[in-house]
Amino acid sequence: MQTMDRIETRCLIGGASVDAIGGHRFDVRNPATDEVVASVAKAGGADANAAVAAAAGALPSWRATPAGDRARLLHELSRLMNRDQERLARLMTLEQGKPLVEARGEISYATSFLDWAAEEGRRLEGEIIPASSSDKRILVLRMPVGVTAAITPWNFPTAMITRKLGPALAAGCT
């Protein structure tokens, strides 16, 4: 259980794995043993700005992606997370000390948010609502608003990030 194979320890910005701009790293320790299980990039403000710029650059093509295609990609992410549930759960246990059975449950919970968002994203529809004047109507269109930022807590990091990320991606935001 102590191996950290195939774990990305750098920043993911613009689809590329990159070191933090300042080059800093920090150790992730197993809370049960205090053993260092990984050394990961310590991102800072410049990294956040680079990520926002990359997300803004990706927005035009992602917002133009049909809702059905976005839904298929979210379902695929869910499928891959479920396929790798054991590995992800073990990683969570090493990193946070969460019992393995709870970590497995969180992965299942997390993927349910992706699947829900995928299906809701297919139903993003506009509507016509009455106006204050009887000869007018108001057309409401639901459109992607732009780059999304999400903060996730340590107690349910995987579930909470998918709860925020899924709807944003399904709606066409980056």
C-alpha cells in the first residue's frame, strides 16, 4: 500500500504537466506513520494565473462542444475513476489517513456527481417567461459564463471537487 505509482506530482496547466513556476515542492506525509509518500509541486499565485489563462484560452472550443459530447466525456471520467477506484482510494488513505472503506465510498460518491452533471448538462435549455408588458416576452438563454474556480475541503476532496467541477464542465465552462 506504500507505493505511489503513476501519481502526478507536478501542476496540470493547459493540459501539460509542469513544475511550479517557483520550482518549490512540499512533502505529503502519511498521517498514520509520518512517512513521506510524495513530494508535490507547491503552486503559487503565478501558477494560478497561468491556469486561469489556460482555461480562458480553452473556453471558446469547450463552450462550442455540444452538450452531448461534454456529457460523454464526463461519463468517461466517471468510468475511469470507477475503474481505478482501488488505486484512488489507497492514495486517499495514504494522503489523509481516511479509512480505506470510506475512501472507496468517496470515489463512488464522487463519480455519481459526474454522472448526474453529465445528464443535467444535456438539459440546459432556455425558456420564455412573461414580461411586465403583455405584448412582450423575455427569452432566457443558459450559456457558459467562463472560467470556474473551485475550492475543495480536505475531508471529502474527491467528492467535493467533482460536485463543483462536473456541473461547470457540463455547462460549458472551463
